[in-house]
Amino acid sequence: MSKATKKAVSAPKAKKAAPAAKTKTKSAAAPAKTRARITAAKQEPVKKPAAKPRTVAAKTATAAPAKPAAVPSGSTHEFTGFTPYKMKKGEEYMNKVQRQHFRAILMDWKMELMREVDRTMHHLQDDAANYPDPNDRATQESDFTLELRTRDRERKLIKKIDESLGNLGAGDYGYCEVCGVEIGIRRLEARPTAMQCIDCKTLDEIREKHLSG
């Protein structure tokens, strides 16, 4: 066979081999790209929402007032520092034991209120200060006004307690001042200074609502 014939035969083989090389290159490049993507995904840090920490920090920065508001510790509505009375079957209403029970409640409540009034006076004297910041002065005045109003209500309640103690001594305690019926042990324990039965009190409140409305 001549050299020209050999060249003619070998040329097509070279052309056919070229696509195979390309295929190998493509197939080798594809896993490389996939691995690169996986590696990049692993190396890429997970994005965490940063809004919540910033929100908490903002709330923390604005939540601190210049001076904490004073909270009244006394209650002008009810007194719970006692053991409820256990009535016996056929027991006479407002007997000696019951009167002693309510006398103890009224006296303990009065002493608690008097301690609160004294505490407020000392608190106002100790915390009285001239703040240069107008906002601080306004906060202090608001706190003092709230406490003084609460203590004023408690002073009035002390007078009602004294009146109830007087009724106990006179034998009138526990009876409605309007209709004369029994007010009831449970109602008196809920409101020891009650002067009316629940029905008369309800009618009073309805009349006041109509007059004010």
C-alpha cells in the first residue's frame, strides 16, 4: 500500500476520534461542575434572620424609663388576710363568735391601711427631689399624685371601718341600713364595710346610673 493510501485511511479515524475526546471532556467537566456547586453550597454560610436580635435590642433600649413608677401596695376594695368563717347548722346570725370574727377582720384591715398611709408619707419624703430633666419631674409628679389619691381613698375607708366597728358595738352590724334584712356572712367577708344587702345596693347603683346618664 502506498503512503497516499495510508494517509487517506488514517485521516477519517482521527476525525472520528475527536468526538470521543469531546464527550470525555464534557463528561469529566460535568461532575467537576457538580462538585464545585456542592462545595460552594457547603461553604456558603447559612443566612440567619438578623431582624429579631435588632428588634430586641431596640426594645431594650427604649423600655428603660427614667424612673420606675410607684405601684400602690394597699387595696381599698377588699381584705383577704383572714380565714373564712364556717357556719354551723342552725347557728344564730351575728352571734358573739361571728361578731368577734368580723371585729378581727375590721381591725386587721384598718391596721394594714394605716401602715400603708405611713409608708406613703415616708416614701414621698425620701424620694422628693428636684430633677433637672422636665420628663423626670413629670414622671415623679404623676407617681406622687397616684399614690396620694390611693391613700386618700384609704383614709376614707378607715373612716368607714371605724363606722362599722361602731355598728358592731351597737349590735347593728350585718343588717341592711335600708330594709333591715341580713346582709349575709359571705357578703360581709367580701366587703366588711357593707351597709346594705345586695338587693338594696343593686337598686342604689341602678338609680345612680340613671341619674348620671
